[in-house]
Amino acid sequence: MVEILAVIAVIAILMSVAAVGIQKMDQGQATSTALSVSEAIFDEARSAAVGRGARARVLIHNDPAEDQRARYLRYLAVAVEVEGAWEIISRGTTLPSGVFFDVVGVQTATSSVPDIGTYGEMTIALPGDKASPKACYYYEFNAEGLCVDSGNEGSLPGAAFVVAGGVMPPSAVEPKVQGNNRAGFVVWRNGRSSLFRNPEHITPSN
């Protein structure tokens, strides 16, 4: 009987370890998927800027209101400038569950490469809720398809974009990142991007 109980205990421990491992794999996969989706959206914005000969922006939903939690820091769309106003040209995309745009990660990445720009902030009506404009972060491409700084009036080229895996507890106002589950890319001035798995380990582009 003692031997049987010991075997059952060992099996229970192994199953617990396996469950944790599978959960971490799922989180890592979701982050990788979010990164690929985000890169595609940035490519869409750059192509729109060049194709239309106008400024284009990648928008990231930044309204923390209770009824906006499903989109908060997870919903991305593309807008272009038309006669001085911004017009949404994409249907919008929501990152995988449990993955968010990571402001802290962007700040870390930007400090690691001090000669790149950062994101800006604006208010715009988004698809699915055009009656009420929402606060958004944005990254901008100029009419030549070059990534330009949005936070310092164009004084620096390029920008860093970071996503993180985590949770959004019911009472929280910001996502809680789990471990160091971050990944991202730097968009250099020429439009090329460089992936990284740790915002502190970015290699500047020549």
C-alpha cells in the first residue's frame, strides 16, 4: 500500500510539472504569434504610406475603461492621413489572448538604443465603436515609408515595439506581465526590422 501511494505521489508531481511546462509553452507561442501579427501590421502601414504617398500610423488601443478591457493594449489598426484628417484603412486586429503591447518594454528597449524614436499618442474613432473616439498609442511612417519618431516631433528615426505575455486581473488597471515573457522588434529608419527576445539585448543597426 505504501509503495502504491508513493507511486501515485510521484505521478501527481510529474503531472504538475508537465502542466506548468505546457502552460509556459502556450504563453511563449502566443507571444511569438503576436509578434508576427504585429510585424505584418507594421508592414501594412509602411506599404500604405508608400502606396498613397501619405503619412500612415499603426494604432494601439489605449482606453482602459471597463467596457474596453477586451481591446486595451491588444487591438491594432492602421490609419492614413487624408486631407489633414486620419482615416482608418484596416479592419483592426486583436492580439492573442494574454498578450499585450508593453509600454515598459518599449521604454527599456528605447533606452538600450538611445538614438531611436518612440511612439506617440492620439485620439481616434476605431472600427466597431466609431461613435466614441478612443485614446491610442501610434507609430508613424512618412510618405516615403520611413519610420519616424512620434514622441519627439520627428527628432529621432525609427522606434521599438514590444509585446508581453501576462494577465489582466479584474481589479487591475494595467496588465501584469508573467515572468520575462517579452519579445519585440526595432523598426529602423529605413523600414527594416530586427527581432529581439529581451529589450535589453538589442543590437543597433548600422
